[in-house]
Amino acid sequence: MGPWNFVDTRFRNLLGIQLKYCGRPVMAAPAVGINALHLQQIQKILNDPFNL
């Protein structure tokens, strides 16, 4: 339920640029509930913006 769909559409329409999503995958729950998977997701979110 984050703002990605709202923000992505506006950036494409107003500025003509395509943003790359960097965040958790779509899930019914706000978190995975398993610490090891949570840590993997956090590491991916922190590293992906710098690995273009």
C-alpha cells in the first residue's frame, strides 16, 4: 500500500522519466516475518540503487 504506483505515474507523465523501483516485493503483509529474509530484503534495498 505504498506510494509507488502514485509516484511512478506522475514522474512519467510530468517529467517524462522512468524511475526504477527499489523496495520490498508486493505482499499481503507489511513484512516477511522471518528475520533472515527480512535482512536479505534490507540488504537488497540498500545495495540496488548503487548497482545500476
